[in-house]
Amino acid sequence: MKSQEVRSKFLNFFKDKKHSIVPSAPMVLKDDPTLMFVNSGMAPFKEYFLGNAEPKSNRIADTQKCLRVSGKHNDLEEVGYDTYHHTLFEMLGNWSFGDYFKKEAIAWAWELLTEVYGIDKDILYVTVFEGDAKDGTDMDTEAYDFWKAHIAEDRILKGDKKDNFWEMGDQGPCGPCSEIHVDIRSAEEKSKIDGKNLVNMDHPQVVEIWNLVFMQYNRKANGALEVLPNKHIDTGMGFERLCMVLQGVQSNYDTDVFTPIIREIETITNKKYGKEEKTDIAIRVISDHVRAVAFSIADGQLPSNTGAGYVIRRILRRAVRYGFTFLDKKEPFIYRLVDVLSKQMGKAFPELKAQKQLIENVIKEEEQSFLRTLDQGLVLLNGIVEETKGDMVSGEKAFELYDTYGFPIDLTALILSEKGLKLDEKGFEKELQKQKDRSRAASEMSTDDWTILVDDAEEEFVGYDTLEANVKLTRYRKV
Ligand code: ATP
Ligand code: MG
Ligand code: MG
Ligand code: MG
């Protein structure tokens, strides 16, 4: 089943169940300052769950572009190394706002997977919440009983709060969830395993595909849970993972979501995918990252030096360096993948087609500008590595790479980790702060009748993914 069909079958299925089908929201939500990028299907609907806005329909389904590269969900380190975490991915979802609840959500998920998509029941597992003494919540026996009608009880597994209880934040709507996992191990492989050990959710080839969240509580400011008068359903299914299952392959990168891009990378770089691990990782990373960058630009988020723009720049520079080091591409080429991508995805996401020219230009320019200093930066970095005694590289050196050669700090850390070295993050943070102080002093001198009054938010290095992302609010007072 082609990916186009996988997507449309999902949407049509829920349309038949009286859902309104809506387009994906942009990945950057202009009116939600708490979230840099949409990282789940529910994010655009947050206000409905909080009761601050009314949905047009109390049943909605869609496919949402998600980016998991910052904050609570940061999968960047996994991308390319495993075969099912992406930076950008589509999350298929169906929602009930105070309408249907567990029974229908479970029955429809089951019907869609096993009847519409025809997935063999014997490769599915589901999980239910086991309860939590501290919260005074019991096991989700309702969900358990609904699942029991569909699937053998030894395939219903209990999970703890970490995996099977979803919360929006410290406060607000929350509730237990059930996740559906698919065992994609081959029949041959499974025949070698003792029956008792067959159920194994920790196996890398037992992959989570769908999360059904049952919002039935509200977490109050004092931490207590109260039962919601109107209960909601929020589900999210990884589209690329679903395609992997339905296309009978072992990796998301072997589905037709990725293969056209991978073939194009092979053609451009004269390398073959599937021959050597390092090359393969580079090809997977680039085919993933080009999607994240292209979709962001299509949504109006261009690479830049601050905030969300810097996240996009970091992703692109990371891809450039993988191409440079592992695929021997010393000139821009990632922009050339946009054509294939827009042919592949342009129907479902017309913004890609509409903005194609802009996306290509922006990526090409970014590639050119980084390639200008990448070579020298890598030479410097190699020198640093040679000089380093012990396993820790100083923050000052990393800062020089950042400041002079445009190496995002996570890229430096990544390259060092490939060489078995660590980076002194604190030292880097110090250097960055010094630079900020210097430029602040300079700007204070140059502003004649305006001077800085207070800094509302202190900038702080709290990890790679939030670096530069903390927006600094500086108020000025006329003197
Ligand atoms: P995982 O445990 O695999 O990291 P998750 O529990 O973080 O997934 P959810 O937040 O439950 O994921 O999101 C719903 C679904 O979205 C998942 O079941 C999965 O199919 C898909 N998904 C989550 N993260 C990614 C990702 N980085 N790339 C592709 N699909 C993803
Ligand atoms: Mg995750
Ligand atoms: Mg999970
Ligand atoms: Mg999950």
C-alpha cells in the first residue's frame, strides 16, 4: 500500500465515523509562546481541551506535521541511528472533544488497523495504565475490558505512569493512555524464540505506533486530580511507522516516504545505501533533515541565528556536515532534494509545492555559507582533538568553532563524540555569556538616549536544544 493511500485511508475512515477532516496546522504556532514547534497532533487543539475555545466540530481527524527537536520531546540524537525516530514526522490523529470516549476510540483503532489496513492481529500488542498509588488512581480496567473484546489477554500489558499516563503539563487535562505496538520481527526469527519469551516489548523490532489518550482528569494546582465532566479522546499514530508495517519493511527509510529521496542522494553522491553503516547513517540523517528544514521554510520559519530559526539552522548544518564528512560532498546538494520531496509530498502538503523555489534558494544559500567555513573548522577541530589530553575538550575551543566557523554547539559535541571525546558545556556557556556581555556593553554605549532598564528573562544554557531559544525580553527606558 502506497503511503498516499495509507494517509487517505486513515482520513476517510474517520470521515465515515463523522469526523471533520482538517488540514495540518503550521509547525510553528504563532499564538502559543510555550511551544517552539508543534510536537504532537494535539498541540493545535490545546485551547479546546482547556476549554478556552470551542471546536467547530466535536470530532476531528487530521495528519499533523510534528517536529521533535527541542524541549520535552527531543529525538534528534536518535535520528539516523535508529530507523523509526525522525525530526519531522506526520502524526495521524482522531479527536473527540467531549463526545465519544474509550469504547469507540479502542474499537475504531482496532477496526482500522486489522480490517481496513489488514494488519495481522497476532503481531499487535496493547498497553493499559496500571494505576498509581500516589495519585490514588486505579488500573484502567475500562480500557482493559474494551481491549479484551478484541485481543488475547496475554497481549494486553500493563504500563506505569511514565508510559501510560499523559499530562499536558503540571496542571490541566490528563489521563491514562493505551499504546499499540507492532512486532515486526520475521516469522523465521520468531520461530527461534521460546514461546514464553515471545512477548517482548523491549525488542527494537517491537515498535510503538499509536497512542490513545483518554483525557478524564484535570490536574489541579495543588496536584490533586479531579474527574472531568467532559471527557476527551486524543490519539496520535506515527504515519511513517504505519507505512513501514503496511509495506512489510523493517525501517521507515525503506518505505516510499523516504526511498525517492534516498535514491536521489545516491544519484547525486554516487554512494549506495545499504552497504556501509556510516554512509547509511549519513544518508538517513540527510533524508530526514531535509524534510524538517523544507517543511519549516514552507511554513515561514527560515533558518536564522535565534529561537526556532536557529534550531532549523542547526538541523541543516548537521546535515551538511554529514554529507561533507561521510558522503564526500563538498558543494551544496541538499537543496537538490527538494524537487523529489515536493513531488512526493506536494499533494498532501501543497505548501511544499507552492514554496519550492524559496525552499531551494534558502537551503542552497545556507549550504554555501556553512561550507565556506566547514572545512577550516574541521581542520581546527582535528587539531583540538590531537592536543586534547584526557577526554574533555575545553569550552573555549568549542566557542571559537561556534563564533568563527559557525559550528552549532551540538554539532561540535556530535563530532567529538564520534571521536570518543566529551565537551565542556559549562565552559562554552561561560564564553557565550562573555560575548553577550561584550555586545551588550557595546550596544549600551551606542544607544544615546535609550538605556537598558531591566532584563525580564535571564538567558541560561539549559542544554543544547534550548540554547539560543530562550527569548530575551529587554525593556528600555528613555533617559
Ligand atoms: P517513542 O516511545 O517511540 O519515542 P513516543 O511515546 O514518544 O514514541 P507519542 O508521544 O506517544 O510517541 O506519539 C504518538 C506516536 O507518534 C507514537 O506512537 C509514534 O508512532 C509516533 N512518533 C513519536 N515520535 C516519533 C518520531 N520522532 N518519529 C516518528 N514517529 C514518532
Ligand atoms: Mg519518544
Ligand atoms: Mg513511547
Ligand atoms: Mg507514546
